[in-house]
Amino acid sequence: MAKVEMITLKDMELKEVDGEYEQHFFNEKRYPAAITNYGLGIGEKLGLLEGSNLTDLLKIASLEKLINGGDVTEQVLDTDDTSTTKYLKGIYIALIGLNPKLELSYEEFLQKFHEDSITTMRIYAKLVMNTFPSQKNKFAAGLKKSTKKK
């Protein structure tokens, strides 16, 4: 089984404090998440993926740009590939994959997931990299080597 990551979901409301609005979070709950066959199948059924294979999940974002130990680098941020929507799809699929009884639509997930863009990209990268066997470092090194510009 892939390594499990924890995803925090919480409700948010805006409160006016001294004439300015501030976010206030409540009902925080952590859930385990990992990419599973069930999650991939649900992702396809909901139209979040083209198919139910891991490669379909890999296509939604440029994994080779996130491969530096699951870290987000300036190289990633300098591209047009930083739309968090595609990363959110992968995180949702991983969340549902380990929590099949969690009655949470994709839209509800979007309302409860409040991480910034960089954290979202990091979580996505970790979830995908966790699907590879324990020799993932060799995979990461090989992928990095094969995608280096000459």
C-alpha cells in the first residue's frame, strides 16, 4: 500500500473585525489520503480523469517539475502550469480513495480544503510519488535525469 498523507478539511467563514474581514476556520478534521484503484475509478466516473489509470492522474500536472523530493521550486512557479485546480483533483481522488464512506462531493471538498497553492502542489506531488515502490528515489532520480535540459 502507498504511504498515507493526511489531508485537513475545515469550514471557513468571514468575520468582520475592526472594519476588515478575516477568515475564521472551524470544524477542522484530518483524513488519511492515498491514491488507490477505487479513487482512480471514482475520478474517472466523476469526469476528473480521462481514465482510471495512474498515468491519467500523472497527466493532470507536470510531475517532472515537482519531482524535487515533492518540493515546489521556482522553476515550477515560473511556468503557466501552476493552476491548482488540477492538483486539487488529484488530492480529492486520494482522499476519496481511502475514505469511500465519506460523503463529500468534489464541490464540497473545494469548500473545505483551504491550503495555499504551494502547499497544494506539495501534497499532490507527495501523493503521486507515494504510489511508487520504496525505490521511488531511483524513479525520481531517473525521471529527473531524463528530463534535464541539455
